[in-house]
Amino acid sequence: MANSLVTEFTSVKDIYSAAASSEQECRYRSLVKTFFQTYGKPPQFIARAPGRVNIIGEHIDYCGFGVLPMGIEKDVIAAVYVADEALPGETILSLANTQPDVYFKREVQFLGLDQGIVEIDAARHEWYNYCSAGFKGVLETLGTKAPRKMLCVVDGTVPGGGGLSSSSALVCCISIATMHAQGGKLSAEQLALLAVASERYVGVNGGGMDQVCSMMAKKDEALFIEFSPVLSATSVPIPLADPPISFVIANSLVVSDKATTAPFCYNLRVAETRIAASLMAHHLNVYDQVGVTPTLEDVVAAYSKTLEYPEIESSIDRAIFSLEVVIKALRRGLNYHEEGYTLTQVCEALDASEAAVTKSYLTEYPIKTDVFHLYKRAYHVLTEAQRVLQFRHLCDNAGEKLSKNIAQSLGDLMNASQNSCKALYNCSCPELDELVKLCRLNGALGSRLTGAGWGGCTISLVLQPQVNDFIQALQKSYYSKSTDEEFISAVFATHPAQGAGLMKNL
Ligand code: NG1
Ligand code: MG
């Protein structure tokens, strides 16, 4: 992946679609005004990072497999003024939010380099933790001994807890702002990786899809993001021709607060997939090649080296084949209890003590559970990894003329992803199930939850001529009790949007 610096925008028009630019210009002007009202001086620059919508590839980034998201126009922007250096004990970062009801102002103290610079209380679920996380990550990476103070006002349009990555947009935006304020020269890739690590300060053992997409997204293109053997982001054309397809986002209006539910949802899934990977590494005799606590991708990659690929030429087809072989081996490798393993059974299967298992899988991040669903989770992950490759393959080969058949095949993959998220990964919820059902009934060729799930948004693939009817049908059904304003912000068609960057000439 090219080691490019963070994008510099000269105008709002570089960032948003023509239709959105004038509204965005007002928003940027209003941010500058709020900054002046808050701090009595104008900001020096604005940093910007978008949310993302994941088209396909759910809960597999932290297992090492490639995912296929795209940037959205909804984003976080931060106006910044860089002041003098701060001494330990002083305010080093002042954060204000344009939405006073969220939390107006928050001062972060400078603890000094030897004490880890700033403290983040992961037990308190506050928006500014994500800002502190980005800030802390950059300062620690740069090793700045006397960092310069930053005054910021933040404005966000990504709905919180909606599966559109409001959290990573905040982390990425403040990481870019901090890097620029402290005179660092980190590339967009370095910042993306740093933001992945920083967001974990907030207590969720997250994957890397969101931050990489926010940093690297391109207008008009989806991104195929791979994490192994190294991070790479490849543009994938969204087939655009006859009949054109569109992606429509619809919010279930169930807020999914990942930081709160992580111990029995997100962090637990990470642990389950890691335990499953270790068992499969033993079962497939590749344990020595993958080391301790491998990911499922480590196991598939090691095992695929032992496979012969008679007559399979394309590397995508070979990858799909390797996954298939491991899927077939799952039942024998993890057949101990299809209804799930107790901790005692996990220990027996791994031939390890409870203390060792707890140390390796269950202590770094908080986890609460009585049962580990190893088979179901691993089956989802491996088949979802295949679906991503199949989706990418269809996009790459669609060319100029997208036939209805290809559009339906893309939709089928999205539907299969949803079904697997619901039945095997248990990360859907009744409202998401209902919304997906209505989307499919009203013309979506495919519809699924996007992001971590347990609430948040759906993404649907709809043929462009049908988008208006589709959206109206949802208003009459799922959103019959919402006001017009609520509805407009909950349901919208989206197109791949520009990734993060900086604007210096205000
Ligand atoms: P959300 O909760 O939608 O921001 C999370 C993770 C992703 C990925 C998805 C599920 C973070 C920051 N984000 O996204 O890495 O694992 O869930 O595919 O942890
Ligand atoms: Mg998030």
C-alpha cells in the first residue's frame, strides 16, 4: 500500500458530493463560529474523518480476513487551535462538542510522558474518550515530551451506536488533528493502524476495518481491506451501469452501545473465534506454524500451504477453496458440543488449565459468559470470508454492463451474510430482523445489518430506479411512528465517499 500522507482538502467541494456541498459549507462556517464563541479566537485548521458502511464482511476483520466497506458522507469534523506547550498537570486538550446535550466541554489533563500522557476511564462511556484515545495514541507514537495544547470543537453527523462507525470517525479525526498540531509526519496508513490500536483504550477489542476505511476511503469506490500478511486497501469498483445499483442505509433506531455490551457481545465473539482458531490449529496440525492465540486466518493460511490446488488458477478461487476445506474440517475439529462449550470443556479441549485459558483469552478485555459457541462463530467467520471474496470477484468482473443477474448475486451474498449473522453469530436483534424483512419485501435485492450489529443500521442493495419507492415504503412501514425529520436522518441512499483529511485554508 502506498505510504501517502493524509489528504489535504482545499475546499468543502473536494470532500462532498455537489448536492451536499452548500449545506456542508454552512456547517463548516457554523463550526468556526462556535469555535470563536467557545475560545474567543478563530481555529487554525479543520480535521475531518468519515463514518463507513460495511457492504459485506461482518465480524471477520479481527479474525484476519478481508472486508469490503466504503466511506460515507456523514462524518466528524474538528476545528482546532494549537496553543503553547503544556506542562504535566495542565490541560493539554480541550474538547467542546457542538451538541450541548451530548456534553459540552471536557478538559483532558496532561500526565506527562512517564505516566502515559493522558488517562482514559474505559468504565465511563463518554464520547470524549474516543477523542482522548486518538490524541493519546499519536502523542505516544511520536514520543513528544512537551506536546502543544489543542483547543477543539467537534461536530459529528454519524449517528452514535448505529453501526456506521461514529466511534472510529472520532478517533481518526482527532488522530489527524493531533498529528498535524504536533508537527508529526505520519502517513495515512500509519495513522489508520495507530487509530486501530488507540480505539482499544476505550475497552473494546476491535478490528481494523473502521479506522482503515475512514482514513483510506475513496470517492466512488469501495475498499477491499486485508490485514494479512500486511495491511492493504484495494479499490473495488461498484458496478455502476445498466441497471445502476444503489446502497440504502436504514437505521433500526436501536442504539447499540458496543462499549457497554462488549463483555457479553463483541469482546466475547473475539475470544470465541480465537479459541476456535487454536482448536482448529491443533486439529489441522498447524499449531507449530501459527504460534500462540492465532486468528482463524492464521490457521487457514498455514493449512493452505499444505494443500494442492489442482487446476485452480485464480488466487481468489484458491482462497475460497482453502476456506472450504477448513469449513469441512470444522465439525470434527469443534464437534465437542454444538450447543457450546463451558469453560471447563474449553480447558479440556485445549488441554490447558483454567488459569492458562483465562490468561490467554479472557483477561485482556472484559468478558462475561457461561458458554462459548465455538462452532457457530467459526462457521460464520469462514463462510463470511468466502462471501466477501465472491462479492469482490463479482464486482471486479462485472465490467461496464452490470446485468440484473449479477446484481441479484450480490444481493444474495448480502442476504446470506445477514442470515449467518443472525443464526450463527447472534449479532442481529428483533428490530434489525424486522427491518431487513421489510427491505427485502419492498424491493431490496439484498439487505443485511452493517457494523457490529445488536442494533444500528441495515444496508440494502436496491436498483436505482426503485430507490424512491423503496424509501417511501419503509417510511410507511418501519418508520410509521417517526417524525419526518427522524425518518430523513434514519434512511438515505449512499454512495462511496471521500476518506479523512485536513483543511488548512479556512
Ligand atoms: P462498529 O461497532 O460498527 O463500529 C465493529 C468494529 C469493526 C468490526 C465490526 C463488525 C471497532 C472500532 N469496530 O464496528 O472492526 O469488527 O464491528 O464487523 O471495533
Ligand atoms: Mg464503532
